[in-house]
Amino acid sequence: MFVVSDGTGETAATAVTAVMLQFQVEWDLRTFGDVRSESEIRRIAAEAEQAGAMIVFTVVDEEIASTMLGEAARRGVPAVDLLGPVLATVAGVLQARPRSQPGLLHAISDGYFRRIEAVEFAVRHDDGANVAGLVGADLVLAGISRSSKTPLSMYLAQRGYKVGNVPIVPGVPPPPELVELDPSKVFGLTIDPESILTVRQERVRSLGVPYSDYADMESVLVETRRARRIFQQYGWRVVDVSGRAVEENAARILQLMDAGRGPR
């Protein structure tokens, strides 16, 4: 099986593999990527004839696709155009011509893989884990427990940003790896004490353990004030997440990043 593409060939290779797994035969797959000239098409068709191969191709340029079909027919090589019939049908429905621009799917895939990498980064650097790796983050969130650090980190990661988050723990100074970062990369999250208390009390109830300082209003007030002092001490920008959806808070953080300035 020869796979020919004006991009990476991954789409056609996946389709061919899915088809060939339905047959109990031995077969080989050879992929030709970035094929965008008629001379390359003729060379590949000749190789397919010599190898007794079948060609499956994804080429968006109509002339190149036509050359592929013509060369294959002339040499008696079976050939399947995966994209042509679909492009033609969609063009008819939309009453529009396709851009015929190679590599668009590859560009989309690049964005997809960047998001996957960002999500993996956020998971590895959640809740103060692997603080030594925070130097590779696009931004870092700091805040007391239940201040929405993890949901915000994961949401921003799905947008392609490498995000770490670090808890501000009572009686424990922030880790050196955090305070040594460029202050413009760090955002301190604040939330009204009543909201924190409600969330913590629900957390304690779900765990079935007695109330402690963790779910005590006075303790929450002390933690909140201390966190604000730490944010101010290290020059971190502050985002109040009280009463807002994750999407709204993420948008605010990205605005501050773009502006390069914000409340401190």
C-alpha cells in the first residue's frame, strides 16, 4: 500500500490501516508526504507499478490529484482518491470552491498537540507538584486551598497554555522555585472568605471527618489576609475569582498577560 499526501499522510495512513485490518493478509505500508509536484507523482506511480502496490492519496490540488489518477490508470495501478469526492460534494452543497491549500490539517494537528502538551504540563505541576519545572510554565497560579487553582489551570491548559499552580499553605513560606520566577508570570488568586468557607465545609462533609481549622471562618480570614500580603510582597498580579465562572477568570488572566500590567 502506497499512501501519498500533500501533507503528512497521517490521515490516509490511518484510513488504510483501518481498512487493511479487516483482511487476513500480509501487507506493507509506505508513506510519501509533502508531494506537491507532477514529477513526484509520476515517480511514485512508477514505483507503485514496479512494486505491485495500490495507491491511496490525499491531495487537495485538483491538477495534482488528476495527474495521480491519470498516471495510475496509465500504469494499471489501483488508486483511490480519499479527499476528491468529499471535497466535490461539500463544494456543491456550500456553492463554494475549496481553498486547495495543502497542509491545513497538519496545522490543526499542531495546535491539538500543543494543547495536549499543555494539559500534561498542568497535570504534572498541579497543587505544588514538581515546582522545579515551573520555570517552563507560561503562567503560574498561587492561592489558598479551594481558590479554584486546579480548574483554572486545566481550563487554560486546554487553551494551549502551560500552567502550574502552587498552594499558599498556612505557616509555610512559598517555595523558592515560585518566588524566583518572573513576577509577571505569577497570578495570585483571591476569593471572598464566605465562598471559601462554604466549599471547604462541603469538602469536609463529603470526607466524613470532623470540622477543623481548615473549615473555620477565622482561619480562612487569616489565610486570605496572609495570601494577599504574600502576593504584594513578591509583586504578583492579583485576580479575584469570587462569583465568576472559570471561563471569565481565565479570560481576565489572559487579558492581564496580554496587557503586561495589572493590579498588584
